[in-house]
Amino acid sequence: MINRRTGWARALTLVAAVSLAGLVLAACGGEYTQSALEPRSDFARSLDDLFRLIFWWAAAVFVVVEGALLFTIIRFRDRPGAEKPKPVHGNTALEIAWTLAPAIVLMLIAIPTIKTIWIVDQPPPGDPLVVEAIGHQWWWEFRYPEQGIVTANELHLPVDRTVDIRLTSADVIHSFWIPRLGGKRDAMPGHETFVWFKPDSVGTYTGQCAEFCGMAHALMKMELVVEEQADFDSWAESMSTPVVLPAPADSADEAARLLAAGSLAFQQGGCIACHRIAGTPAQGVLGPDLTHIGSRRTIAAGILENTPQEMARWIRDPQAIKPGVLMPSMGLSEEQIQTIVAYLQGLE
């Protein structure tokens, strides 16, 4: 009797410890910007509804199976003086039941799954905003054909309007993924895919390339800014406004002279070969478009804040920040770096 009580006490202690560990781990939640469990669009909500349906079916199956297992363990456990159990050679009714039950569960899961796939793979409804997203190693290029805008790594969208994002790649296979807005969709060279959704909440959301694409894959991020229509129109207008060239270097205005020196250093330092700044001689297409870069929140494909200090660090040695990045260290002097930073930060 003492041994039996001891065994039950140990079992209850183990159950209590496991339950407590589960509660402790559940308390470790936080504000995760790339959580798919907080949908902010119709697309993401349809995936979330499907996930929750499958989760509860899985939970029900777990409860039934584990309940039957525990019942069997307790009900038919060995007891002192008990007779040996008789061998049983099959049970037709039981075998039919455990074959039909999983088939029914799978069918109940398959029907909403196929329905959801059908919905999200259809062309977007209404008059969507078209955005072309091009994956590069390791950054994102965004083009707005209707507005004539080209930008990089920071995607602006109006709230409550469907967007049709047409995906392709300039090099290898990438995968476009903004967890709170939509599911993963591959971007492939020479082939156009698409994903569409309608954001329903204003905010800033973090995205990520979800297909291994090389050494700096994990550092290929992006930001999605969802704003009111008026704010989006204002942003689009400012992005469409040509960059005003700095005043001549002999200007009496010290700030203007610094910007002019930065513009000259940008051109003479080799940056002009890869980057484009609309309205200036810089028309490179190998690297991100830097038009109005001073207004962006981040640089280096979302891994650094857009501050003078971080920008200088990035220009000075990009390989140290993003190993494998195609941007070389140009061997610029510290003075050149500082003037280029001042110039780029002034492009708002």
C-alpha cells in the first residue's frame, strides 16, 4: 500500500511540475513584431482562422487519444494477485472505428483548407493598388507603377485598400513574408507570382525573406508601413518630387556647402555606380534606390536604424554588419564618409 501511494504521489508531482512548466513558458510571451498570430489583413485572418480550426481539431484528437491511453494504463495496470490477461486476437469493430475516425477528421480539416487555398490563390478583387516587389541578395526593391515610385526595403500602403504585390527576383529564389499581413510567397527569377491582401490596421510591420537565399539571408528584412489614405498620398507625392541638388560648394550657407560636398563625394566615391537618386546624375541600378532615403526608418534592409551614426558605420564597413553583402567597402576617408552621410540624411 505504501509503494502504491508513493507511486501515485510521484505521478501527481510529475503532472504538477509539467503543468507549472507550461504556465511558466506561457508567461514568457512578449511583443513579437513577426508573429503570425495577430492578423492585420483579410489574407492573414483567413490563415489564422484555418490555423485555429486545425489546432482545436488536433487538441480534440490529443485529448481523446491520451485519455484512452491513460484510462488503459490505469484500468488494466498490474495488481498483486490479479489474473494474467487473456490474449485478444483483433477486434473488427474497434479496427473499423480507428480507421474511420482519422479519415473523418482529415476530411473535416481538408475541406476548409482547400477552400482557403482557393480564395487566396484567386486574383485580387476590386481595383487594387499594384506594387512590384523584386528580391535581391539581400534587399527588397519596391516599384509603384501607378505612382511612378521606386524605393527599397520600406513598403508604404494605405489602410483598407487591397494591394496586389507582384513578386519576382533579380537573382535567386526569395520568399516574401510579412507574418501579420500575409502568408509566404516565393519570388523567383524569370517568373511572376503574386500575393494580395487588404490591411485593416494602421501600423508598422516587420517582414522577412523566408527562403534561404545565401549568406545574409537572415538579414534580408523589410518594413511595411500601413497608413491612412491621406498620409499615403502625401508620402507618394513627396517620393515623386525630384531631389533638389545642393547649392554650389562656394555657397555662403555652411549647411548647403556640406550637402554639396556630400553630393560630390557620393559621385566621386563610386556610390553613383550602383545607386540611383532621382533627379541627380546617380542612376545606378545594382543597389537600392536611395531617393529620399533620409525619410526612411531603417537602412541595410531593415537591420539598422536610419541615424547618422549607423549610416556612417554601414558605409565604412558593410561586410562587418552584413557578411556576404554585395556592397564593397569603398576605402573612403572619414571626411568623405561624414559628408556623404550628411548628404543622404538630407534627402527627405
